[in-house]
Amino acid sequence: FVAYTDLLLLLCDADEAWDLHFET
């Protein structure tokens, strides 16, 4: 479960970074 939680956190961070990167 720990690895799964870490993966979710990584996905959340990546999603935020993606949104910021393409924000205009």
C-alpha cells in the first residue's frame, strides 16, 4: 500500500506540474 500511495502522490505532482507547464 505504501508504494501505491507514493505512486498516487507522484501522479498528483505530475498532474499539477503538467497543468502549470501548459498554463497560458
